[in-house]
Amino acid sequence: MVERDMLRMFLSRETGQVTLRIPLYFKIAGTCFGVVLVVLAFLGALEYRDQERALEDKFGLTLQHIAQTAAIFVDGDAHERVRRPEDAAGEDFRQLRELLERVRRENTLTDRQIYTLRPAGTKGGLEFVVMLQERTFIGDPYMPPQQIMRIWQKVLMEGTPNKTPIYEDAYGTFISGLAPIRNHEGKVVAVLQVDYDVAQFLAELQRTLESRLWILPASLVLALVLALLLARSITEAVRQLVGGTIAVRAGNYDYEVEVHTRDELRTLAEAFNLMLSGLREHFALLKYVPRHTRAVIAEALRSGRGEEVYLAQKRHLAVFFSDIRGFTAMSDRLAPDRIIEMLNIYLRKEAEIIERHSGSIDKFIGDAVMAVFEGPNGFLNAALAAIEIQQALKKLNAQKAFEVPVDVGIGIAGGEVVMGSVGYEDRMEFAVIGRMVNLAARLTSVAGRGEIVVSELAWQTLSTHFNSEQLRGMRLKGFASEITCYRLKVSLPDAPAEEASLQPAG
């Protein structure tokens, strides 16, 4: 009866003909779906462009600075004398090439990233002059893409350094820094160019975009589901109210309107039910159930759907700390991007070694690493990992993997610790805390460059495997009594970690 009457609401009472109307249910769902679609598409395009511009600014300014600094030292007159492929054997070309090679090494560039060009012909073309590749190609033509031709002309005409946006030519996709080369009269005769191939970064941006495209339909489906649920709650409320009016018209005063939304429709339904209160005494009883009782019941129901459990437990394990020696001074000497690059290389290598020895990284604290090793071989695994880390750093320093040598001190302690979730609802962390954790951190400060210092409890396990130097009467911050610890004496072979065995010192 109710459904038939609701259907008649979509009939024209004036003409008696069926008039097509879009139900409120579909209007709400369609509007929400459309808004979410437009917003997601706009935000995706905007973020991609912002990431691309950030990439241009980050690399462009760096490359421009490198080119500008190097161009100051280029002898423009000598550069002018390099004209033919045979000049590659001359002194001018050799000196210019040595200069570019020095710039390449100092800035960790490849031999394809730095070269010079000069104008050639009358159509805006250029020709290569000095390059670092083994096969020289002096005089080979090069036509810059149209999108950066204006920048090239500006550098040549105004003599000011500049950078390009992302562009693509026959050699790849690049961002370039440009700087003018002048002769003894101050005339711009050529340009020093430093490139950076950004194809990898653009591919990463593309992968990010593609992942967002996969997220897009999921988000739209979720938005549609939520919109349908919202529309359903509203139309359900309307259906209840229409059903109530039909029931009252039919003399059914026991009908009760149930609207679960918290808005004007809920207010309307309550007013409707209040109108029936005089006819139904039992409704009055339900109406005046205390609000706080409902709130308690609702809270109990919500908590019954599941609650996060916060566990705290005592465990026995080995705690490992490592810290770069002289990191503060190193940070003052190196550029921020070099510091981050160095840390990433170092932390990646250390994490790989720790995990290979059954350890688990607990956290990175700046340049420091905290890890835990569980099981009966926890101390031995921690010590072997520490030895391999020192060995790996020795090899990396010998290979000049870092701009300055990196040396670490390592502390190992262990015993009973507490593990559990700490924080609050919006930010939780599973932490390892206790006296042994603090001791491992303090032992790290005792360890010098390339040293490993272990606690007395750890040494009880390690004494059958390694020699040591006992350190008595150590006063450590946070510990009232003197601490006895041990500095491991181990050999660090020059071979790579995966090829050399870790042997205790004899």
C-alpha cells in the first residue's frame, strides 16, 4: 500500500499522465559522485604539475650554479681557437677539457652532462666545442628544441646565466643550466651547459600518476557508496514520513516513524511522533528515555565493534645503537643534499647488514640507528652485524663513496626491556624502553671511530668468540653507579662483507 502510494507521487495529478521525475535518491548520489570526480581530477593534475615544477626548481638552480661557477674559469680566447676535430689534440682543448673534468668530479657528474657549445650558422643552430667523452665531436651541429631556444638566445645576447624547464631532444629528457663564456673583450662567445637526465624522475611521477589513476575509480566507488548511503537515509526518512501520513489517514495510529538521521528530517519525524503521543501511551514511554542512557548504550555498541588493544610486555633481547662520529661538524661542511645522500647510502647499507643478521630496525634517529636482536644468539648476531658494518664503512671510505670519511661508534647492551604501544589515538608507536636501552645508547657515546663497545652482560656471551679490552669505572649519564664495559678487538678485512668472513681478533 505504502509503495503504491509513493509511486503515485511520480504521476502528474493534473493530466493523469506519467511524468518522468528524477528521484531525490539519484540526485544526491549523482551530485556527490560528480563533485568527487571533478575534485580528484583537478587535484591530481595540480599535484603532478606542482611536482614537475618542484623538480625543475630543484635541479635547475643547482645546474645553473654549477655552470655559472665553472664558466668563470673558462678561457674564452682559448675556446675560440678550438675550431676543428684536429684541435682535440691541441693544448687549448686539453686545458679546457681538464677544467670541465675537474668540475665534473667536484659535482659528481657524468662525462655526458657537461660540455660547451657556440653559435653556428644563421638559423640559431649551435655546434659542440669541448666535451669529456672519449670520442670527441668538435663542430658537430646541435639544434636546441624550440621550447628552450629563447633561453639560449637570452644567455648569448644578455650574457646572464639561466636554467631551462624540462625539455626533450634527440638525446633524452633533460633540465639544463646555462652560463656564458666570454673572451678577453668580455664578449659572449660560447655557452657552458650542464645537463641532468630527468627521465627517471618523470617516470616516477608517471608511476605515481598511474597509481592515482588506480585509486581514482576506488575513490569514486567509495564516494558513490557513501552518497548512496546518504541518499538512502534521506529517502528512507521521506518514505517513513509518507508512510506515516498514509497510516494516519487509514486510521492506523500505532504506526511509528523511525528516522535515524541527525538533521531536520529527524526533527520532523520526532514532531510527527509527538503528534501521535496522545494516542499511544507506550510511545510516550519510549520518547522520554533519558538521553544520557542512549549515549551510554550507543557508546557500548560502538566499543563492541572492536577496540584497539594496547599491550605491554617484558622481553629479553639485545639492543644495538650506532652513531656517526663528527656528524655535527660534517653537517656544517657539506650541503644539505649531500648530507641526505650520504645518510641514505650509509643507513641503507647498515639496515641491510642488520637485517641479514636477524636484527630489526627499531628507529632512525637522525644519523643514529637503533636495532634489536631477539633469540638466544641475539648478542652474537648484534656483534657480527656491528663488525660487518664497520668493515663495510671501511671499504666505502676506501672507495670514496662519501665526500668525507664516515666512521661510526657502536654500542651493544641487552637484557630485560619493556615493549608496548605508546602515544595516543592519532599517533601510536611500538616502543622498546628500559634501562638496557639507555645503556646501549650511552655505550655508543663511549665507542670511538670504528669501535664496538658492549655491556658486561653482552660480554658474558661474546667472550668465547672475541677478544676485548675491559673498560672499568665508566661514569655514564643517567647511571648512578660505575659501569664496566668492553671494547671488542676484531679484525676488519679489506674484502667486501659478502666475500670475507667475520673473524674475531686472535
